[in-house]
Amino acid sequence: MSLEQLGNYDAFVTGRVTYEKSYANWGHTAGGPYIDLINAMPKYVASRSLTQTAWNATLLGPDPSSAIARLKDQPGKDLIKYGTSRFDNALLRDHLIDEFGFWIMPVVAGAGQRLFEDVDTSGLHDGDRLTPQGVADAEMIGRDRLHPPYAVFVSTGAARATQMLEILRQAAGLDDTPITAAPGLRSSAEDRWSEAARAAGKGADLDAMRAIDPDLVEQESVLLGSALRQVVQGLPEGGRALVVGHSPTNEAAVLGLVGRVVPPLG
């Protein structure tokens, strides 16, 4: 990566192993603009064993995904992460990776860890954006079904959810209100939800899926409802939030919060 490219980033995100190796290689070196920039940039480290850091580094704490979501919500440049590790499982699961960059070297090394060997890539989707019909539906909701003002706009972190929120936020005339990512509203049992939806039939609602897999709906509504409760508790007095995610997990979150099924806006 060139010095110019490195200037596009505010900070590094790493796991423990990459942090320790990078610190050993770079942390005690100085004397050039490239090395000096790397040394000066903040580093955010995901680790369950480290208790202290050096080299302008900060531990992400017990919930690194939420910490990364908060960093992404702040103004500034992008974050960059080198290498792949078990940490990427959490980042992929919580839809916190916006872009992959690959350096392809024409070298066959033989044995060794393969790229993504221990990483679940089933959550990766090409072009995870709204379809033209999805954009039209979002614009319709923005025209006909919103009741602003909203104190906060909340996305699960999925690209389509955030894109829809951008449309709704503009329709509400609140472009200056930030969009906040709440990865806890994203289910870790998406495959099981998909199986329940297929078994319940096209267009099935949460009650129909509960008839197919009651344990799933009961357990997930508690977890997702807890994440939604945190959103509500963070609102100013009298404030309201507009939350966008995926069906039926959004409905499960509301069920866990209020004890009944409430249909979504669209």
C-alpha cells in the first residue's frame, strides 16, 4: 500500500496476533513518512488475553463488534484491517466489513493457512443493495407512512438496511441526523430463520414461523428484544427511533420488547 493510499484511513483494526507482529516489526522504527504515519495512526485491537497495549493502540473490549460499529459511526476517514483471523467471523456476521482488498502474489508457498480458512463467508453477498423495486418501496414508505421527527435512525448494519434508512431519512427531512448501526439486531441464526420461512411458505409472518419453530422465535425474540431495548433506553426523553433491518427478525425484536407481534412499516 502506498503512502497516498494509507492516507485514506484514520486507524487500523487488528486482532492480537497481527497487532503483536506488526508492533514487533514497525513499532520501534522511525525515520520516514510512511513508517511515521503507521506509528502515529491509532490501532484498535480485538483480544481476549491482552490487558495493556502500546504503539498508540486501544483494546476494543469484551464486545469488539459494537465497538467497531461505534467507530464506523463517527465522522472521518475509513478504518483498515490487515490479514484474516477468527475476528473476521464476528465482523462478517455483524456486517461490519464494507470492502475487501486483496494483494495477489505469484508465489505458491505450499503448506499454511488458507485465506478465510477459519472464517464463515456464508454471510457475504454480492451487491447487497436494494433492487429498483426496493428503492421504489422505500420511497413510497417515505412519502406515505413516516411520522417524523425521529431522534435517531438505526440500522442493523446490513447494506440494504442502511441504504433504505438513507432514503427514509431524506424523506423525513432529517439529513443531519446520523444513522447508527446496532449489530445486536442482526440474528446469528439466519440459516435457521430461512429454514422456518421456507417451511411456513411464501409471505409467512412471524406467527406462522413460530408454529414451525417455536424455540427459535422464543429464543431469538429475547436476544433481539434486548438489543432493541438498548436502542430505546438510549433515546432522549420523548424521542423516537426509526429502525430498519430484515423481516422477520425485526418483528422478533419488537416481540421481545413489547410482548406482541407488531407488523413492520413495509
